[in-house]
Amino acid sequence: MVIFRYLGIMWHASRQRSLLFFALLVLSSLTEGIGLVLLVPLLGTLQEVQSQPTGIVAYIIEGLTFVGVPITLTGLLGAFLALNLLRAVIVYFQTLVSERFRLEVLDGLRTRSFDAILESRWDWVVAQKRSDLSSLLITEVNRIGGALVQSVRLIISLISIGVYVVVAFTLSPVMAAIATVLGGLIFFLMRHQHQVAHRHGMLLSQANKNVQQTVEEGLSGLKLVKILRSENRSSAMMKAIRAKLRGRTLQFAKLNAAMGLIFQIAIALVLVAMLYTGIEVLELELPVLLILIVIFARLSPQIRLVQTQINGLQHTEAVMDNYHDLTREAGKVSEPVLQGNDCEPITLGKSIKLSNVSYSYKTRDARSLNDVSLEIPFRKTTAIMGTSGAGKSTLADILMGLLAPETGTVSVDGHALDAESRLNWRKSVAYMPQDVFLFHDTIRNNLLWADQSASEDDLEAALKKASAEFVYALPEGIETIVGDAGQRLSGGEKQRIALARALLQKPQLLILDEATSALDLANEARIREMIETLHAELTVVIIGHRLPALENADQLIVLESGTVKASGTWESVVQELPSD
């Protein structure tokens, strides 16, 4: 049953808090049950002829007498009030514990899934839809949080029902047995609706993913939409996808409403039958009959609540399946995360060598790299040139240690990189892509991602080396907020800040992947000049297709369809290519 999955989540999150929560839950239900039984002698005091109490009522009266409570109207009213005050205090703490527990569980789920994605291999990450990952971390986890609330309420309802049934059996076993059988029959006849709710949950989960994807694509492509004057089309797409989500949600609401209608009619018939049996057949005493009526009246909404909550949990079971599947899948392809003293950067002193390296993506038939062998010399600039799809970016990912070759080896100073040393090697590599990513934060904090212990002098030196002194001329200086993805800065300014961040790492290898291809000629020339000043200080790999950015390299490698077409000095390669 799906509720056990949610209870399992709570139990694994914190056994102590789970036990505390359930203890408070049982105490609140017990005080409510005792309060109901206490109404029997309380109502009995209003009768002229009082019968001798029996069963649980007799035990409660003995207990009250033992603690000195007089069995009078005033005494019983005082005991009833004290009991309800005690229950109110218990419910108060129960609510606080429940909400704190829910938030802790949600934080744990979100952290677990986020960490699983962070620690997964890069080849798995790039194969996922970003909207699916966003939906998992935000929408899906929030729905699981709602299901946890429903689980808690379901447990409360089930315990309350259990207490009501026990009290009813102590007052009239026959009436309680009839009510239990009829209630169980109603519940059994409506079990088919749970399966329907589960199917609706799967459809709703997919509809939420589609909305998430449409929103992300709409915001990412907002500039293109405005240029193309396609606002109406984009709005229509959003309306269509929202209409589908609204339809799925309404279907579930109709299902719940129909079940509620049937349930209310069935419960009304059961109550009428119970009243007739109690008065005409069993001839129950008035206090007992009144308490049974109160119990059955309270049972009705509780049973209905259980029905609704089970439907809601079935509705979110697909979400739970998706969460576990994606998190488990990410966990299967995890790699260790090395931090602090565990992460020892690898020092480069001779060269980086690729020997017969091949790599292919699961989504493609052809290999991105096929039997590639090359050598990148220490403190030299190597340019890698090729058309789109030649394998340049895949080669960059392998050089960085993000991807592991399917065949062949990557060696640093003659030592082949394995799974662990590849992680250490990443610490020695700085990467600067065409589309520079900056966090919506200050320039300082964006730089500190490279080295959190960097001093003011370190930051200033990195900015100066990257020709990014313009930062100090800004109104807020280094504390300037760059905006979402650095939108408040020009393309050239973003590139220079990104280069400063890369240099702050003090890398052994700097990879520039089409880093200047989106810039104007002036900014490209400025970046190129800065890179040339790093010559003999850093091992640099420049990936691109614009000849001026590559011609000053010490070595030029030309890729074509995943293989090395030519390599050597600029002059030798230029002479070699026309002969092919």
C-alpha cells in the first residue's frame, strides 16, 4: 500500500521524531476516546433513574474516584474540561512536531535528489532533459510533500477511527459490529476508484513536466520570441499546455466529488439503519444511544477523509515512482566527490597524451571520437580546429576529465588517468566556454567559486591579468550584481570575468572552447592578447573555427568526423590540408 512507502520515508528520515509523533498521535486519540466515554456518566447524571455503569465506563468512574473526582455533574464536567484541555495541548505539540518533521523530510528528499544529480557522471547528465530535472527538484518534491501531509492525516484518521470503534464496542458490541461490517463493505466496493486515481496521477505528473518544460523554454527563448514577434504563439502554447493540466486536475476533482456523493448517500443509509436498530431492536439506554450517535457522526467524515486521502496518495504514487527512479538512476552512475584535503590537484610538467581514444554517445550511432591520438605539450598553446560535429567539444570534455574514454587512455606526464585521478585532474583544469555562465550574484562571489579562500590581492591580480579592471569602475565595484546569467554585463565583460575566474584556479591546463566566437572583433582581439600573455605560463588549449584566433598557436590539430585529420605547426598543417 502506498502509505507504507511514505511512512518508510518518515521512518528513515528520523526514527526518534517518528516515534515522538506517533506517541503524541496516540495520546491525543486516547484522550478523545476517554472524553467520549466520560459523556456516558455525565449524561446519566441528568436522568432521574441511573443505571449501574458497566465495562469501560465503570473502569473510568473507578479511576476518577481514585484520584478524588466526585461522580457528580460538576465533578464530571470538570474532568471532561481537563481532559479536553490536555488533548488541546497534545494536539498543539503534535502539529508543531508534524510540520517540522515534514519540512525536514522534504529538505532531505530535495537534498538527496540534488546531490545525486551533482555526483552523477557527466555523460548521464547531458542525456537528461533539464526540465525533467527541474520538475523533479521543485514540482515533484513539493507534491511528495503534499502526499506526506495526506499520509499524516490518514494516520490520524485511522487512529481516530480505531478509537471510535473500540469505544463503540465497549458501549454496544452489536451496534459496533454492524457499523464495522457496513463501513467495510462500502470501503471495499469503492476500491476500484483507487486504481483510477493512480492512473490520473501518472497523467497529471506528465502534464506538470510539460508545463515545466514550456516555462523554461519560454523564458530561455524570450529574446528570440520578441525578435520574431511571436508573443501570441508563445502565449497560445502556454495556454494549451495549462489547459491540459487543468483538464487533468479537474478529472481528478470530479472523481473525488463523485466518490463523495456516493459515500455520503451510503453513510446516511447506514446511520438511519443504525438508529432504527438501536432504538427498536436493541432498546439501548438514552446516554449510550446518544454517545453512539456522536461516534457514528464523527466516524462518517473520518471514513470519507480516509477515502479521499487514499485516493490522493494513489494520485501521487506515480510522482514517488518517478522521484525514486530518477534518483536511483543518478545514483547508479555516481562518482565520488572529492573536497578539501581529499582533492589533490595533479601537477603537469611534461605533456598530456591521448592514446587511441574513442568515445560515442548513447543517443548517436556514429562515434564522436574515433581512435584519436595526440599530445599537448607543457606550457604551449594548442589549437584544435574543426567543423561543427567534428568532435571538438567531446575532446574538450575528455581533456577535462568530465568524460572517460570508451577505449584508449588519457595520460598526464605518462601517468594514465583512472576514475579517481580523473577527479583530481579536474581540479587542475580551468574551462571557459562560448556561453559563459555567471551566477545571479556579485562579481566577487562569482570569482570565489574558483577559490573560496582567495584574498583581495588574489582577486585583484586575477582581474588585472584578465584585463577586467573595468570592474572597479562600476558603481558597486566588485560587489556589483551581474544579473541573471550575467545579463547586466556585455559579452566581452562577461568573458573577461570568466577568464579571471579561470585564472584564479591557478590551473595546469586552460581550455577555451569557442570562447571568443560570439564576440566582436575588438573584444576577440583583446581576449586573444590576454591569452598570448599567458604563453609560457600555462598550458592552453584553444578550440575554435576562426583562423585569426588559432594561427599563433604552437600546435594546430584539425579534427574531422571524430578523427585527427592533421596536426603540427600552423604552417605545416596549412600546407598539408590542401593535399587531402
